[in-house]
Amino acid sequence: MSEAATPTVTASPGLLASLDPLLREWLPRQRWFAGKGRPVTGFSLVAATELLPSPRLPAPLGQGGAPVSRLGLYHLLVRAHQPLVPAPGAPEQPGDCYQLLIGVREALPPRLAPALIGHVTEGPLAGRTVYDALYDARPAEVLLEALRTRARIGRLRFERETDQEIRTGLVPRLMTAEQSNSSVVYGDTFILKLLRRIVPGVNPDLELPLALARAGCPRVPAPTAWMTADLAGRPWVLGVLQPYVQGATDGWELALRELAKGEDFAAEARALGRATAEVHTALARALPTVTLGHSQLRQLVEGMVERLEAAVQAVPVLRPYAPGLRSAFTALDDLAAEGHTWTAQRVHGDLHLGQCLRSPSGEWSLIDFEGEPARPLAERRMPQPPVRDIAGMLRSFDYAAHSAESPVPGWAETCRAAYCSGYAEVSGRDPRTDPVMLRAYETDKAIYEVVYEARHRPDWLPVPLSAVRRLATAGV
């Protein structure tokens, strides 16, 4: 029986039914909701846990006779049901599972207006207001205290490294930048990343930083604590608490800032290449590696070709370039057939400038090891050639160059060369010496970008399309 069919509930019966009409409107508007473009037709409950009792009595009066709005708090894992295609009568399927932290008040104070989900009209919460509780300090404090004390609440498990201390009294604030998850900063000391799309199994966003920390790699903030759900005998990773790099700037912001000033970014790109190589080297030491021969490469190439064919169906503008793009993949298969082999290892899986932090001292760190959330967890945990991460970063330089209000000729090319040189200084292997593999992974990444932009940001579609045109003719 699936996890969705056997919900774990330590909250009021009928809770999800009372929230259903509000969540159908609110959930698709969230940045981290993956099913955009298809209506939500219902929900099934995976787990519900009451973290703070919801207000059930008339609110007490405070100073001046004003009612004091009491707080209730629910942790929910809900699976959204959506049709396979956005068309009337299309078959439904159980979709992604989402983590929600639902606050309950009699009335919402003005400071929490952006967090509003809606006003409940029926069920156990009738007459109350529900909202995204991560905007509220008290619920965020509840989570940190649970992590500090290694609490067990229903099926929720809060774990902490034994040698790590978490001080009390750290003031929380929600980071409001657009993300595929949600993050809360505690007093400039810690940052808690709450995963929004939840899948059962070992999540690389916890697994890899833990392995790197225990291997002594300083390029990744070490997990201090983490939050899981124990469901159907399998762990579901819900969130990770890590040190907050105060004053850090992410690589995307820094690159755009330098571009706006017309400044050279080559030195930073080289340092970032060195940092990437240090992380890859540490991962290869800490976790198993494998050798990819012809049969393994053929499977990898077949996956790339399948993604290309699906992308051409989804975004017809790709069709004229399909033969050239396919040649990037078949060239790799041909090389493997000649007896070439490659080493595969655990990698970041979704590396780009926004996944890198530069501290005020100039040191680079890599963050967000979740991989591409749209891909299955088993695929995200598979060993891959390190060039997959390198290709992602090279594409990111291209995105930054196209984002500048005043383009700087040759900026992306200079950054790409500097990054590869920095990588070679640490690893001893320059990615440019394996052009067939590099082209294949850059092509696969650009195809992924075309589909993403076509679905979510059509105005950005020309950026990956320009790379598609280049990559389709690179082998000619």
C-alpha cells in the first residue's frame, strides 16, 4: 500500500477537507509549486501533526479590551491530485507531495497579510484564518526548539549532530527571495531550509553535505540538525539546518553586479572552479565511484535522447535543431564504443551561480545539493561524470551574460575558460580536454532549460535557444 493511502494523523479529523478549497486556490500560486498549468482537483493526506493546539475557544482580551489572537500550528504532508494534461475530462493522477506548515488564528494581524491562505468556513477550523506559518516568528521558533531538543512529535523526527549546539533566543526571519523551497534564518547564525516537494528516501540535500562535512571539506556548510518524517518504514527528509554565512553574496548576484559595472569576473570564476573541484574530490573520497563503459554510457545517452525527443514534443521550436543536438549524444556513444571509459561519482546535480556563496573573506561555498527537483530521487542519487556539474556552471555564465542590461562582449567565454582552468588546478583534469562529453552534458542541460523556460518564463526562452543553436552545430 502506498504512503498516500495510509495517512498518519495526529490532528483533528476532517482537517484536510476543511482546508481543501483554500489550498486549491493558494497552492498553485506558490513559487515552489511544481504542477503549474494544471488545475488541482483534490488532495490526499500523507501525514498531519498538530504542533500547537488550534484555538477553539473565544480569544481572551488583552490590554485595552482587544482580543488576543491565539495560535494553532499544523504540519501537513499533502499530495495534490491533478489531471495528466490541462484539459476537461483528462484522467487524474496523484501528484507531488508538499510540506505545509499551517498557522491558525482567529484573525490575522496586518504584518502577516502576505502569508494569508484564507478563511475557513466549515470543519474543525470553521471561522478561523489559516496562513503560511513560516512568515510568523512563533512557529519558526517551534521548529528550532524541536531541533535543539531532538524532539519526537508524532511521526516527525528532529535530529542534531551531537557536537553541535543550538542557542535559544535566536530571532527568525523568512527569506522572501524566490526559491523552489523555503528558508528561515535564525539570528544570522543558522539557516533552516524547508523542502517543499517531499519524496521518500535519502535526500541528497542532507546526504551529501553530511558526507562532505565528515570528510572535512570546508566548501559546504555542515548540517547542524535536520528534520524527517518516519512514514511506512521509510525516512522523508523535510528540512536541514546549517550555519548561515553572514554577509555572503550568491554567485548570481555577484556576477550581475560585476557585469553592470563592466568589471571582469575571471578571477572569481577561477576561484569558483577551484572550489567545485575541491568538492568533487572530497565526494569521490567519501562515497563510491564507478567506471562507465560502453553499456553504461549507452544507457546515459539513451536517457539524453529520450529527453530531447520529449522536449521537441513539448517545445516545437526545438524541432529544426533536433538532428544536430542528437549528434552531441551519438558522438559520445561512438566514443564509448571505441573503448573510452569515464569515472562517475556523486555530484551536486544542479550546479549554477545561484548555488554558490562568496563570503566577505572571498571564500566560495557550494549549497543546495538537492539536485534537479523535477527528476526522480533515484536518478538524482546516481553517480554521474563530474562534467555534469561543470556543464551546469558553464550554462550559468551564459545566462548571466544574457541578463546584463549592457552586454559585455566575450564575458561568458572568459568566465568559462577561467572556471575550467581553476578546476584543472585542483583536479588535474581540464574539462575542455574531453570536448565530446562536455558538449553532450551542455546540450542536455540546454534542452532542460528550454523546456523550463517555455513552461515558466517564456521571456527567457531566447537564452537557452541561443545555446541550442551553438551546440547543434558544434560537432559539424
